[in-house]
Amino acid sequence: MKKKRSLCVLFATLISVAYLIYAFSYFMKDADTTAGGIATMLVLPHLFVCGLGILMGLIGYLTGGTGLILASAILYCVSAGLFIMYAVFLVPSIVLAFIGYVKQKKLNAI
């Protein structure tokens, strides 16, 4: 029997992937200059934690594990806290991940 999955988790992961590609390309374009290198090194923890959140969200979506989905939502929150200036881009992913966690928990209970 096919396991039901919450689409909110998939959308949160896809939005985060699009944001990570944008942020990575934006900050890496001037990484060869001194100021660009410093800016890149300051943003790298934010991008790394966001990437971990994407990985957890994808695995949580594919397996239907609510713990991984919750971990993904928390990692998005941590990533937003690491780089406050770009936190607004992660808000949709955070909201959708938490909604997806609740929906997936209800789907697993059925």
C-alpha cells in the first residue's frame, strides 16, 4: 500500500532548494575579491544549515517520518537565525514545513 505524504513538506523543500540555489549563486559570484570572500564566509553557515534542512525535509518526505520533517523545520528556523537579513526568504519554508509536520503526523495516525 502506498504511503500518503504531505505535499506541504515537498513544497517547503522545493522553495528552500530554489532559495539555496539563488543565495549560493549570489554570494559566490564575488567570492574572488577580499570583501566578497569575507561575505561568503559569513554566509556559509547559513547556507550549510539550510542545506541540511533541505536534506532532512527530502528524506522526511520520502519516508513519511515526522521526526525528520520536524528537524527540517527547526533547521530552517536556525538557518534564518544565522542570517537575519535573508530570513524573510525562509519564512514560507518554515511555515510550510511546520504545517506539513502536523499534516504528516495526522496521515501517519490513520
